[in-house]
Amino acid sequence: MLYLVRGLATVLEGGAPEGWNPDTYSEARNLTEVAGVAEGVASLTLVPGNQESEVIDLTPHLAKRLAQAQPAARVVPGSVRGTVTGVDVSRGNRASIRLQTGRTVRAKFPDALRDDFRDALYGFVELVGEVKQDPHGSPYHVTVSTLRNIPVPAASWSDLLGSDPGATDGLPVLEYLRRLRGE
């Protein structure tokens, strides 16, 4: 508790607590939200043990400092892969991408990529650009600079299963792999 209180005091002074990672900032932000101080509803005082010199008030000002120090969303250069499930050019060049995890990511793209997105509808693509991530690192929005179509493989793994029964020269698979590795 003392570690938390001292870290919050450092944030309140405009500093960055030593040893705090993004998850620690997220938990501290959650504490202010649970206490209702982010909306100015309440103020909560933390007193660790009997050390009255180490008191911190959870106030709207502290909640604001936490949000500035570690935003709830991160913007990073990167890419996502998935299936284009929708394209809307009537209100600002937007698209929806369904990732292989089932999660849907929203995308915004420049006019130059309109035709590419139209042609990629229901296709598997990679979107490269600025990726917005939630506090857990999952993408939820991409500002696209490049769209790459990912070709559909000619054969699936199930098609290949059993296609060459003599590939291991009669050895069990594990022993064959060990022989290939020189083990």
C-alpha cells in the first residue's frame, strides 16, 4: 500500500513513479474510477498503516494526472491481419476488419485506398499504419497507410494430410524429426 501511495504522490507532483509499468497506471486509474473521483463525485484518503505522513487524497486532479501520464489507449506503428467485413466511403472512408481472434477492428483510410478496399471486401488483408490499442494491448482502430492482400493458399493443411505417406521413411514422426535435427 505504501508503494501505491508514494507512487500516486509522485504522479500528483507531475513525476513518473519508479518501477510503475502500464498495468500499474491502469490499476491506479481504475482505483480513481471506482472511488468516483474522476467525475468529481467523491474524494478518498489513503492512509497506509499508521503513517499519517504518507496520506494521499484521490481527487479529480489526481485522476487527470494519471490519465495524462499513461493514456488508456496507446498509438503504435504496426499492422493487423484479418478479413474485411465492411467498407463505408459515404461518411469518411471507414472499414471493419474481423481478426482471426473474432475481434472487430475499425479502420480509417485515405481516398487513394478506396478502390483497394472495395476490391478487398471479404478478403484476407494486412493493414499497415497507426494502430490504437486498449490498455491490454489489443488493437481496436487502425489509421491505414498501406493495404496488402494476403493470398489464399492453394491447399489447406487438411488437404495435405496423408498426401505423402512415405515422407518419414517408415519412422515415427518424432524419431524422423530428431534424425533431421541431428539429435
